[in-house]
Amino acid sequence: MKPIMTLIAILLLLGCSSYNPGRNIPIERQREYASALFNQQLYIQSITEYDHLLNWYNVDDETKANINYTIGNIFLEQMGDYSNSLAYYLRVKYLYPKSKITENNNKKIVACFERLGKPAEAEAFMKGTPISLSKSDSPFERIPGDTVAIVAGEVYTIGEIERLFNYYYNTLPIEQRKATPTKDDKFAFLREYIRSEVLFNSAKRQGLDAAKDVIEVAYLLKKDLMVKKLLDIEVYNKVTVTDAEIEKYYSENKDKLKQQTPEGKTKQLTLDESKNIIHQYLILQKGQVLKEQLTDKLIEAQNAKVFPDKIK
């Protein structure tokens, strides 16, 4: 209710006299009015009032640059009007080149070009304008070696691609891995990785790294990876399985350890054929017990509480 009451109060104040921005309306009241319209999602009306600040008031160049930048942001972020937002950002660039917001303004120009489907213009603009879009967000150290790819001036060496390929390959299900990956496997990975990299660069130039949903999901993924890392250290790396335990499980569960043949018949797996399967199962089984013991201790230590009756 408060924003609505603020807007009504401003309108009443303006209605007490003829509305004449620049003459009988103080600049701060005009700015507050434009902001109130924005807060009510009246974006076109807000832009009109911000334009009045530019056209009817005597303000310095830095203020003009900031007002143009604000209007550009409304067109870009609230209305998705990339052409009009670009026009206002370009106004800041060419009319107020010494503005303190030049760096951020230049990034928004690149974002507009990208969203207008003009990546070549975005690249050309970046080459002619100093923009500190970090070249790489990778946490990995550089590995020297022969150059196998270049994307937007960023060099990728054979050592770096080998590292990325190994990371990717180890995430594949065991049945999809080959004993020895071939040159074709690595080239196919490189081709798809470069496709992903140019898309990532475009997303970054559009400022999508700052999008709320991206930040939230990245946070959740980071939490998940941290928990998995903790469990590896505190639980699974401490679990051991003996040959005797494997043999005992095999003798007690032999009927469950069967496999379908290509001919459609059921084959009984031998102890040797079952060892890896049983080993992984027992690791998970023992790990689950240790995980519950660990979490019980942490719940008590951190005084965690759950209120199930509140769930509807």
C-alpha cells in the first residue's frame, strides 16, 4: 500500500498547481514522481517524466548521463525493448564520454547488440572500446601447449582441452566409456565445447550471469557439490569392504545377481563377475549408515529443528 499512497500524494501535490516541470516543480519532486511511476510498473509514463528531467531542468552532464542510463535500463530490463535501450546507452557513450558510468554503460551496449541478434556488432564494439569483461571465468590454471582453438581472442591449448575432456569423460556412466578414447572422441568433444563456449560468451555479454534465477540455481548447485565433497571426505573415503564381506553377500543374495543375455536368457553371475557390483553396493550401504550418524551429530550440534505440522 505504501508505494500507492506515495504516488497518490505526489499526484495530489502536482494537482495543486498547474503541472509545469522545470518551472514550478522542484527537480527532486520531479525525480521522485518519475521513480514512483516506475515503482508502480508504469514504465512508459516513468520514462516520459525522466525525459522531462533531461529537457526541462538545468542539470550537469553526469546527472544527464545517469538519467539516460536509467531510461536505457527501463527499456532493457523491464520492457525488453533492446532498440530503444541501445539508443539511450549510445547517447551516454557519445554525448557524455567522461561519465563515471561509462564502463557499465559500454557493457549494456554490448548486451543490447547481443540481444538484437548482432554478435558481430557486439564484437566490433568491444574491439574499439575498452571493456573489462573478464576473458575467462575458469578457476583452472593455464596449461601451456600447442593452440587447438581460439574463441574471441581467448586461446585454448591442447593441455587445457585434455584436462576438460578428462573431467567430462569421468562424469560419463561407466558403460559409455571406452578403454582408450580416440582422437575422434576428443575432436568431437572440442567441437561441442567451443559451441558451448561461444554461447556462454554471448550470455555473459548480455549480463545473464547477474540474472536472479541463474544466481539462485548456481548457489543450489554449489551447495550440492559442497555436500558431496564433504560426504566423500567424512564418509565414503572412510568406508572399507573386505573380500569376506563380498563373498558373504554373494552367498546370501546369489539369486539376485543375474543378467539377461543377448539371446534373452537369464545368466547367473559368478562371484568374480559380481565383485564390482557387490563392492559398490556395500560401499553405499555402509556409507548410508555413516552419513546418518554424521548428520545426527550435526543436527544436534547445530540445534536444527523441523516443524512438520506447518507443512500443508
